[in-house]
Amino acid sequence: MKIDAHAHILACGAEPGATRFLKEMSRGYLQATGVLPADRPLIESDWESAVELFSPISPQFCIEDHKQVGVDRTVILGVSPSDYTPYGLRGTLDPLGMTEVPGPASLDKGNDYMAALKEAYPDDFIAMASVNPRHRTPGRAVAELERAVDDLNLDGLKLYPGIDQYSPDDRDLAFPIYAKADELAIPVMIHMGLCSASDPSLKYERPWLLDDVGRCFPDLHVLVCHAGWPWVDECIALMVKHPNFWCDVSYVNSLWSRREMFEFLHRCKRAGVPLYKVCWGNDWPCFEPLKDLYDKFVTMNEEAEATGLPPLTESEMSYLLGGSFELFARL
């Protein structure tokens, strides 16, 4: 089974904060690739060519885009609720009524929206809840996680410590959530590495901050999103040290060339990380067409001769393209 381990859906918050966040996230990449002017500071009219980036993402578009490249299932990630950052009301919202969750769009319904999508498209989506211990209280976040799994049947948890402004090794804020996830035997995905919006805190996005999580919760399945870029060596070290740590290559699948990705995977192997601990993902909807990213990934073995490194085996490619996530998520 082929699985895209990292995708987003619906809206990430209310206007105008959601658009501000997405502009900050995408500005540098779009300038570097020539979509936006790179020879001067941007003005508001420059964004007209990229306005489609800020529209809510429909489940039908997500499914169709993935089916075109032969992906069987897509991991859709909830966005944790917050109302205390410069981005206003941030969290999974359904402003256009793409789900059947009744009533006006609300941050309190984020996990309900994800559950509705999973129920409507059970063969297409693996749906992850999200909570935030700084939204109201850690106790409320723990209770919401329990509801999301026991009542809504969501498949796991996605956390955003740097964006939500707490340390992932905070004993009072984060550890109660890990404890509940451990009790529920669900997998936990954690955004680690650069978030290129201006407000998220880099000091909370270093992968090494997850070391105590692995030490204190050795049975908890943890996935380091984005390979912790730019601190990929810290991510590799965590996977070497902790048997139940994985990573995905979302976002870096866009940043890196085919050769850089091929060499990264061999770097993992040399360090003692078998490739059943690395998951292919794209941070969909991607900066590039999904087909381009998929083709770049599945043709990596063409770099073997130029690099002097052995081709990845058929078994390793099968893990990367879905089997690794199945192990992580206990599917």
C-alpha cells in the first residue's frame, strides 16, 4: 500500500490570520523559485498570482491528486487550536462546509472535522487529531485527545510545539498529552524543524528536545516530521537511539534534489537507521506538483552510479512508500 504520510486539508484558521500565516510560510520558497519577485520587497499585489494557495482544501481534490500518482491512502493532519498568536484564530476549520459537521466553523470542532472526513472517505484517509496544551489547559487538551480517539475514532495525534509556543519536553504542558497517547496506544507525529512563518519559535523546534520523550515513554510511537530540517542529524540520532522513533521526509522532499534525498537515506543507513523508520510524505498541497515529487522520489536509484552508493532495495522502497508508516501507526 502506498501512503503519503503528511498532508493538510480544509483551512488552517480564520481570516485574515490564516492568510498571513500561509504567506509567511511560503514567501521565501516562492521567491526562490521565481513565482514571486525576488529582487525587491514584496507588495500586496504580488500575491495575486498565488491566491489559490490560500483557499480551503477540499477532500475531493486531495483524493484525486493522490490517485493520479497511485497513492492509496493519505494521512491528513489536524491543526491544533490557538487564539493567542499573531495569526488570530488558528486551527482546523471548515468555513465552506466541506464536511457534514453542523453549525458555524469553530476551533472546538477541529477534530470533529477530521473525523467527518475519515468517516466519509474511509478507504482514502488516515486522520490525525490535534490538540494544544496552551489552548485553555493541558487537562482540556488531554480530555479532547481521549474524545478524539475513543469517540471520534481518529487514528493518532499531530502536535505543533514551535507554532503553539511550548517546548515538546515540558513536563507540565506536553508530558500529560504523551501519557494519554501512550495509554491509548496511538502514534504521535510532531512538527520539528523550521517553520518558516515569523512567529513560531525555533528554540522549540529542535529534534533533540524529544530525547526525554523517548526516554520517559519508550513504548510511544513518535514521528519527527520534516526530518527535523535543518537539524537532520539530530533527527537521525533520535532514530538511532530510540527504537520507536520514525521520521517523515515531507517538506524536505521539495527542498532536496533527488541526489540529496538518495544520499540522506544512505546517511540514515550508515548511522544505523533502517529505512523502515523513514516515511515518504510531501506536506501536501505541495509547492510543486505531487506527481513531480513522486517521480523524483521513486527514481532515486538512478543516482546510484553517480554517487557510488548501492541502489535502494525493492523492500526498502516499499517501506519508504507506505510500509514504514504502517509500522509507525500500527495499521
